[in-house]
Amino acid sequence: MVAVVVILFSTRPLLATIDVTLQMQLGNPSGAITDTNNHDHYLIQRTVEAIDYSDNLGEPVWASWDLTTNDIGGSGRSSTFITDTNLPPNFYRVTTTDYNGVGTNNFNRGHLCPSADRTDTTNDNKLVFFMSNIMPQSALNNQGVWGNLEDYCRAQLTNNELLIICGGSGFGTNTIPSGKVYIPSNVWKVVVFVPLGSGTALSRITATNRVIAVSIPNVTNGLSSDWQTYVTSPQKIEQDTGFTFFTALSPDIANVFRTEVDGVPYFSASFYTNKQFRFTVNGWTGTNYVVQATTDLVTANWISLKTNAAPFQFIETNANTFSQRFYRAKIWP
């Protein structure tokens, strides 16, 4: 993603362990319940994740989980997808053979909670191979940009505990060849970064926590491998799904999180004094951004002025020589 903005002139960390009470700390965005007559939003709560399962779609509409370094171990990856016989007897129980033929259309059995997030024990890894944790996902998406985001999240665990929720959106009439499972037009994910510390992640959340939200087309060609290309706001995903995120948080914090678009640079603390124009460039901490300027938005001949890791201060020392000047910042390179 190239993000652009334009303006005119501790305590010792205690890592969580896998537990059913930790997997839905951000809330229940669809109001799913454990009612066997609810074929749209049936709530499943396991030690490794929480799921809103749709019997009518043959897949989850969301899965939610907590991720720490304690969840990553050496169990390896299970070799078998498992029919979820724990589903209510009046639900259709999707089998792995129902997905036969998806490879012909360049689709995979796509995990919501990924295998690599649950390698602490062999049993915990097996639990995410239930077909109730699987959605039809294009191979290009699943093995490319989606996998890259999963890898990125795990790489942040040295300093963070992550609260993650993901699912599909844009369900229409398209199904896998067996007709048993519907194919979403997009797959989305929301990740809240919580710096390590004592207590639950929920107890450490403030309005300053980083939030990543992506919505990625579930297509078989033309996708970027760069997950930043598909960054959006949680609010946009709410509009696409009808869900309400962050219901377990205070309204003030939830409202901040909903409008977050990760990595989009913005300017703050701008002021003019002594013929100098100053502002602070904010974005991903430690990521390089370039400040560019132009005097004409029609020709848009942007000149690069300064590149640095965010946050940093930019000073225009010759501000009085311009009748007008436009500035922007974007990720560099």
C-alpha cells in the first residue's frame, strides 16, 4: 500500500496460555449464541479459538483468538482435516472430501485460525484442522498475501500479545464444486496489538494500541503479495459484514479503533514561526516515510525533501519564499 496525505501550508511480561476464556476478548461482533436452531450464527468456544459458525454457508463467518509466543511451539502441522462431529446433529457437517475439486479452480481449504498459530501441542494444532475452522480461499490469497500477514503477525510477538479476528464477506451464490460451502468474495482480518504486561490483554488495551484491518479479494489472479495494499478500517469491514467489532471495549476506545487505517501517515504539531514551517510525520513507528512537496497540484511535480523513520519532525526553512506549497508523506521506498 502507498498511503498518502496532503496538507496545505514495564513491568515483567506475563504471557497468556491457551484458554477458552481468552479467545474472544474483543467481544462477539455478531451476537452469536449456542442455540442449535440458529443456523446463521452458532457460537463455538474452544480452548484455541472462538467461532461464529454458519450452517447455512457451511463455514465460519468469523473466528477470534489470542496469540502469544507461548502458542508457538514445535508440534508441527497436522496432516488431516477433521469433520467436526461436535456440531449440532441438525447441522450439515462439512467433510474434507466436500472440498474435492477446489484445486481445479485454484482454491484451498483455508484456515481462519492458522495452523502455525497453534503449535504449542499436537492436540491444539489438531483443533484448528476441524472443518468448522475452514473457508474456501483462493490459493493465491491463502499461500500469498494472507500467509504473509500471518507471518508478519507472528514476527511481532516478541513485544506484543495479539487479539485477532477474521472471516469472509460478500457471500453470494458461488460455491465450491460440491455445493456444500459458499465462497466469500473477500477475506478480512482485524488485529489489535497489545504490548506485553501483566493481566489479560483486554486489561492492557488503550486507545493508542495499534490496529491492523485488511480486506483482501478472494480471487485467483491479480493479487499483490503485499498485505499493506489491502489495509482498510475496521469500520469498513463492519459495513461489509453487518458486524460490530470491539463490543467488549469501552465505547471511546472502540470508536477510535473502528476508524484506524494502519500505516497511513498523518501530520501533527504543525506551526509556522521565524519563517519556518514545522510538522511531525506520524505512521508505523520505525518505518521510513518520505516528505514531498509541490507548488502546483495540477502538474503535481512532487519533490522529495526528507526521508526518515516515523515519527520525525520536518522543518521547511524557506517557507517564506513560497506563496503556497503542498506537502505529502508516503511510505518509502
